[in-house]
Amino acid sequence: MTPPPPHPSQDDTRPPTPSQTVGPFYGYALPFAGGGDIAPAGHPGALTVHGRVYDGAGQPIPDAMLEFWQPSPGGSRAGAPGSLRRDQFNGAIIGRTGLDFTGFGRVATDADGHYAVRTLPPGGAPYVSVCVFARGLLHHLYTRVYLPELTDPATEPLLASLPPERRATLLATQERDGVHRFDIRLQHDGRHEETVFLAFD
């Protein structure tokens, strides 16, 4: 009869496996070239959404990953295929063609916790959906970036249901023409409200 495997002890020096830790392991495989280029290159209606992701201590998170989903300006949610094109010779991912609106973006934050995506104004909805992955999160979080020029907070159902200080965490700030700032705060840090996150049944 085979003896049972030894029970792990505090003296065990083996490194933990990915399933025993929070991560982050996704950053090595999921980001891809041009992941923030949702809009076609050089499109005259393109706008930039950028900001930082902060933890509960108010510190930027350098290894978060964000996914963005939105309809096209015409309201279509079909997107464009082939955003993960591969080089036919070596198999490396070479990213998007730069010619199509994809409706989807995936970007990692940099060493300063900063991210940026280039997209087009969404049609049929005044917001871009965001999914947040970060260290310490066992489950990803969902939120929205509402663009001020497309949004009337008094008539948008979600925004109208929130108190002003919570509503403000979903509204991007227009810094200049075509550039919007949207910071994501994973927790209240004593000075800033936690970003409103959504639960889907």
C-alpha cells in the first residue's frame, strides 16, 4: 500500500502554484500589441480615455489589466474579427490591422498605474463597459466610463439612482477636446470614493 503524501508544513520551501495565490499571472499572456487601439488608426472622430488604477491606500497599481467593451458609433456590437492576428512565419501575435473598429480593448497599466485606450464614441449607450483585473482581486470587477458629452445624469437610470458623490466616480472628465480622464479606485482611500462597481446576475 502506498503511503499518503506528506502533509505540507511551515518548513515547506516549495513555491506556491498559481491556484494557491491571487496572482498576477495574467499579464504574461493576455495583453497584446495594439490592445488599446479600439478605433481605426487616424480616425478623425477618435477619442482617448486614460487614467490610473488605485488601491485602497491611494497608491497606483502597476500590474492591473483592464478590458473595454462598447458598441460602435452606429450602435453595432458586432466588433471586428482578427484582433489577435499572428505572424504567418513565426506565430507571434502581431495585433490588429489598425483599419477596423473592434469594440474591444485590453490594456495593462504601466509602472505608474496608468492606462490609455483610443476609441470612438459609443452609439446607443453613453458609456464604455470596463472589466478590472488586479492583484488582490479573486474576482474581476465591472464598471462603466460615462462620457460627459453623451450623458445626462438626470435621465440615465444608473446615474440617476446614485448619490452625487458616487455618481461622480462613473463620469469621465474631459481634459481637452478628444481626451478624457477616468481613474479607477478599488477602495475608498480616506479622501476619494471607491469607484462604483456593478454586479450582474
